[in-house]
Amino acid sequence: MPYSFLQTMIKERNIKHKTIQNELGISKTMFSRKINGSRNGKFTLEEAIKIKEKFFPDIPVEVLFKK
């Protein structure tokens, strides 16, 4: 599963997908494509850093987004 650690951490910390979508300014569909590693949707570096800083400041970005 792409971004399985990120998905696990989102669940463990009870973060709603909608909250991350709003922070990134993207649609539900685009977030789904990105979190599932679709070839039509990948997180940009800016998005990855924003997610890390806002929701997971204690986890290195390279760990959080490891595929």
C-alpha cells in the first residue's frame, strides 16, 4: 500500500482526510489519488512538508512519505 506509514499515522492520530484536504486546498478525489499513490496524483514536496509540519512535526518527512 503506497504511503502506508502515512495512512497508519493519520488513523492513529484520528486526523480526518477532510482536514488534510482543506490544509492543502485539494479535492477529496485528488487527495485520494495522492494518498493511494496513483500515477495521476503524487504529493508535491510543498504538500509533503506542509503535512509533516502541520500534523506530524515529530516524524521525519522521509519516514512519513516512504513508499
